[in-house]
Amino acid sequence: MPRNIKRAFDIEACASCKPGCPLMASHLSVESRRSFAHCIRHRAVFTKGEEIYSQGDRTQHFYVVSSGWICLYMLLEDGRRQNVGFALPGDIVGYMSDLSAELDHSAVAVCNVTLCAVDRAAAGMLAEMPDVLGQVTNYLLWKTVQARHLITSIARKTAVERVAYLFYELFLRSYLRDPEADDTMAVPLTQSDIGDAVGLSSVHVCRMLSSLRGDGILSLRHGRLTINDPDRLGALASLDAESFLGGYPLGRNSDHSGDHGGNRAYA
């Protein structure tokens, strides 16, 4: 067993679905979360900069992010790197329909990360939980739609539009987890992380952030992102918040209080 995997997971605590657990704001309904909790066998802890798994690995687990951020990336043969996404609390990472297949990407902890690990044997239990399996499948399809939009953003949008898209998407995903949060969130990403995600150099990212800050749209200081003008950011990103949030598998689930955003500018 990898040294990161600890047999210290409290299944009963997870099954109780206490407020604050990332699964409370994830892709599963209340009853499905309680069922899924019995598939979680271990807790995995990784420190900032530590590889969780590598491209080409055959992992024995997939994970639900409990805390922290993860960068997902692919390496080309010449060593060039492309970040293909960031996993936030409640997201699933390392899932393959064939758990014996090689992973096509790597995952590294952007900050200290705690993961709920589901091993291969426990994953087989999902076949006996059609409601849970269906919701996990819907979540993975939603992530596929996200990936298509990100590819379009990188391929066809201007530099400032790419940066705007990345931050607006992250902001909306954060809102899904905490609808009561204000317009400021922690973003533990470096300019290099951002550049590798949107296909820009760190210098170019710095210029785009300065432009967005100068226009009064957003600011990123000391790891804190503040959205000053959500409407303009959404327009620049060409990302409709209602469609994005409504496309989330439980976008209209009663687990989330009220309409998305209520009277907030990006609702």
C-alpha cells in the first residue's frame, strides 16, 4: 500500500454527511452520498507539490477530493506540459472505466490535499448501486462538457478571454460548493500553473491579470481571487453562469438552497 494511503477513514462520520463535508456539495444526492461512503476505504494525504499519480500508472484507486486543490496535466514526449484541469473539493480524480488501464494524465497536489480513496474492490460495489452509479456517470459527462469548452477556449479565444474563462469557471465551481460564499475565493495557483492551463507564458499571464485588474473585473493578490464585476467577467469568458450551473448533475437539486446565485450578479 502506498505510504500516503492511511487506514484511518471514519466511514460512520462520512455516512452521516455532516455539513462541511465536500461530498455535501458534490455530484451525489444525500442518499447516494450515504451509500457511496461505504465504498471509501482509505484516506490519502499529500503535501504541496507531491505527485498523486503519474501518466502511465496503473492505479489501484480513484479519489474524491476532500480538501485542497489538484492540478491534472499531460506531458508530451519532449517534456512540454499541458495542464488539463484543476480538481476542487468534491471532484473525482483518477477514475478509469477500466481500473487496470494506464492513466492518460498525471495529478499533483497544488497545496496540501486530503483525498477519500476508493479501491478497486470497493469500486465494484457501485454496480450494485444503480442510483449512485448513474449520478457518478452524469458527473463524469458534465466534466467532459467542461473539457470541450476548455479546449475551445484555448484554441480559439484571445489571451485575456482564456484567462477570464479559467477564473470564471473556477469561481462558478467554487460557488457550487458554497452558495453562501462572497465574491472572493482562495486560488493556490501560480502564474505558471495558470499559463500551462491556458497556453500562455507566465509573463503573458501577468499582463492579462494586470489588464483585468485595471479594468476593474477581477484581482488576484496573495492567492486570493476577487471578482469585482461578475457580469463583465462572464461576458468576456463567453460562459453563461445559468447554463453552466444548470448543467451540473444536481444543478436543480434541493440539496442546494435556492436558485443558483439568488440575486447575485452572475445568477
